[in-house]
Amino acid sequence: MTVTWEELGWERLADGVGRCRLPGWDCTAGLVLGAGPALMVDAGSSLAEGARLRTEAQALAGRRVTHLALTHPHFDHVFGAAAFAGADLYAVAGAEAVLAHGREELRLDAIRNGLPSPEAEEATDTLPLPRHPVSGEWTLDLGDGRLALLAAVGPGHTSHDLAVLVPGDLPVVFCGDLVEESGDPQAGPDAVPSRWPAALDRLLALGGDRARYVPGHGAVVDAAFVRAQRDALAARFGVS
């Protein structure tokens, strides 16, 4: 018998769709269940965190995770990816080059942000590369009428921002760090501020006014919150 979302401390967002907020950096990881396949959205900040997500996802699904989508190539969202061996790995086209050639910067960034050095090194050494680059949109059929739309809506927070839309009566959109609720959106050296507001326009067009928007950090928000954050970013960076 499978357990419930609530028993594992996950938040149920719709039928077969949920997320958890991981400790430390308050990162979101999402899970979308179909009749057979199971899609994880983001993998946590370490191999230990990825293993926890894999175990809990398998308990919820009653089967292993078959697909993993990475919303952007930052350590706190990708360093657990090696725990999902055998899963089809998706990211925006070009993210694989960042993960292949920017491993040392990812490792250093993780350590600067408080991840113990041995954990950062382990995750860096084992980090898999996406085999399914997403340009534009990619629809996954998870069975029994469950679809998940992977969309390259960036650049914005990074040059490789992926959103995941789960259609339904109340659509759910996993936003990655294009949207943050628990603090101001972070614009690091790989951000593209001039195009971030436009990325949020695409995100809103994707989900619509009735969707539940799941930020990379913080509580689930509505379209009005995303729209207000879009306007604040436009004012902050001096773009329309």
C-alpha cells in the first residue's frame, strides 16, 4: 500500500501532483504521477537529498521515478540527480554544457553556500548530464490521460530556465527560481535580467490565471503574485 502525501510531509497540489520543501535552502522538489511513469521535478542539493526524494517518491508512486526534469543548472536543484539512476533526464538545451564544463563552479558555489565539501565533491563527481535537451516545448505522456509539458520559458534566472506545466481543472506550474516566494528573486552572474520579465510573461501565458504556481523556494502562489513579481523585476532591472 502506498502512503499519502501528508504522511511524508509533502504538499498535495492536485490529483497525482505534489511537492515538498527541502530543508536548508527551502528548495522545492515536485512529483507528477501517471498510470505508469513518474516525473520528478528537480533533485535536491546533494546525493543524500536526492536519495531521500527517490525513496519518498517511490513510496508515493508505488514504483520508481522514470523521468527527471531539472528547472535550471544550480547546485541546490541538481546535485541529487545521480540518485535517480535510470531515469530519463530533461533540461533546457544547453544546460548539459553548463553541467559538463561548469562543475568546478557548481562545486565552489555549493561550498560557499554551506554544503560540506565532501558532499559537494561527491555530487559533482557523479552528476549526470541531461540526455533530453528541451528546445521550445516537450510533452510527456505519463499515462491514463496525465500529461506534463516541459517548456523552455527563459532565459531569466539563468540562461536555461525550464518550467513544467501539469494541465488539469486547476493547472500546476513548477517555475524553478524564475519565481521565489520566501525571498527576493536572486540574480547571480548567470542571470539574464533584461529578459526575466518576458520569461514570466511566458510562464503566465503557459499556466493562465487559474493555475497554482510553484516557486523554486517558498509557498505556492497564484498568478497575481507572479504578475507582481514580474513588474517588480522589470522595475528593478529597468526593463519593460
